[in-house]
Amino acid sequence: MRNVAVILAAGKGERAGGGVPKQFRMLRDGRTVLEQCVGAFEASEQIDEIIVVTHPAYVSAVQAMMLQCSWAKVTAIIEGGVERWESSWNAVHYLVTNGFEADKTNILLHDSARPFVTERIIGDVCRALREAEAVTVAVPVTDTLYIVKEGRLTDVPPRSDFLRAQTPQAFRLSVIADAFRQFMAAGAMQATDDVGVLRHYRPDVSIRIVAGDEANRKLTYAADFAQ
């Protein structure tokens, strides 16, 4: 199987501040978020290729970064969409139309805003894909959760029933491509994540859970960069 990591870096990241999209903001070690993120997959022996999806205005900046960092596994930099699902679909469509065998290719869709993804997570996801057609990463919920209706607490569900989603979310290319084609044909145009698309349009596909890591946190707000 061919394992292709897709780094989704097309968002504006306005909540993070800093005057630039958060994928181009500097981390405390002097590297940008995107450099850190791509570097993690570049270093993994499980990953064969990397594709970066970015905003059309930043394609040249990512190309320059690729040369500066000598990323050997980055084979394409493609344009993303306004919504996250559009960027995921653009990546899936790119693979399907550029000679990647759908039944012999795994696609790992990862948010660039999670630059601290570990080698263990990447490896576990790729190993799970040897048998499973869909894999996602999650961590336990530690806070108490409330069910709220119209501003009033209506229930306190058991935490054991919930996990917090992380990325990468990974799939056999044939499976996620079929789910996205149905999604597009339905004109839904709304999806929180790629697992949600698969779950709705290919409910026959079992989704395996791989343990995440609190280190694989998402950078969302300005304070996240100070940690």
C-alpha cells in the first residue's frame, strides 16, 4: 500500500491572531507551524508521499518553504477551498485523477494546526490501515459534559461514551473518494470532518480508533502559541 499524507493548510486561522495564517506563524523553536507539521510526516518511515493543500495566495510561499526545508517526500502543492471539506475533496480528487490506484493507496488527512503529531500516532494509523479501510485518532474526554437545550442543562452523559477527535483521519482512497462523490452529488456542502462524510455516505465501512496524544493538540488561539 502507498501511504500519502495530506497536510491541510488552507485556512486563514484568524482566531490565532499574529497577522498571518497560523500555519505560517513561528513556534517557540523558530520553525513555522507548517514546517513542524510537514517535518513530522517527512521523518516517518511509514509515509511514502506528502501533499500540501494551501490557499491559492500562498502556493508560492509553500513552494519556497519546500525548497528551503529540502522536503523530499512533498510531491505536490495544491490549492484548497474556503471550507475544510473542500480542501479534503481537492486532495482526494487530485489523487484519483493523477494515477494513484484507489485500492492500493491510503490517504492520511491531517490538519496543519496540529503540528506536534507524533511518530507513534502516524505509525499506528498506518499499521491500522493494513487491515482497516478507515482510521481516526481520538483521546479520552476528561471534563464533565453537559447536554444543554435552550440554555438549560438537560442531562450529564457519562464521559466514557465520548472521545475527542484528533487527526490524521485516514482512509483507503477508494472508500473516501466514493463517500465524497456521494456528498458532492447530494449538494450537502456542510461537513465537520472527513470521518463525518464517510460515516454519513458509507455507513457500511467500519472506522477503527487509534489512541491519540494530548501533545497532538490543535493550535487555535493566540494563547496556544505560548505553551
